[in-house]
Amino acid sequence: MNKKQIEELKKKLEENKASLEKALGSFAKKDNVPEGDWETVFPKVEGSNMEEKADEVEEYSTLLPVEHALEIKLKNINDALEKIKKGTYGKCEKCGKEISHKKLLITPETKKCKNCV
Ligand SMILES: [Zn+2]
């Protein structure tokens, strides 16, 4: 990959990062430590009866796996941005070969080449 291609992917990663943070921010608050960890904030359910409360909590708990998936994706994006800084971006973590540009265009945060996934 040339510098221009990496710059393009970096832009893509940063855009993805911003939209992920926005998505997480809609139902979670950002924790200070550790970095990148988000805690789901349960809504206050004052003034409703016990049954309603249980329903709301149950509904809310279905968001937890979603939050977790977004967190993992965000972490991978941060890792990729870190690699761009270090100059190791685009190399497979397993075999060390270059990951195809085509694959990176689809998922710029990918860590492994198509042979290792
Ligand atoms: Zn590989």
C-alpha cells in the first residue's frame, strides 16, 4: 500500500470511530479508566410500579451485547489507528504478510489476512 491508500483508510477509520462513539454515547457513558471502556447507564425508573421497572430493565439489558460488540469494534479501530502511527498498519498479525487493500477497504480495522481468518 502506498501512503495515499493508508491516508484514505485512516480517514475511514476515524469516521467509523466517530460514529461508533456517537452510537455508544446514545446509551452509555464513557468511563475514564480504562480507556475505551464504556459503562451502560441504566435509566432511572422512578415513579413506576415494580412490574414496569422489571420490564424496563429487561428491555435495557438486551442492549448490553450490542454495547459489547460496539466496544470491540471501537477497540479494533483504535488498534488500527495506533498501527498507522507506528507504521505497522496493514500487516497480518498472524503471518506478517500484507493484508490486501481490497479487504482493508471493506473492513479497515481488520487484523488478519484472508488466509489467517
Ligand atoms: Zn495472515
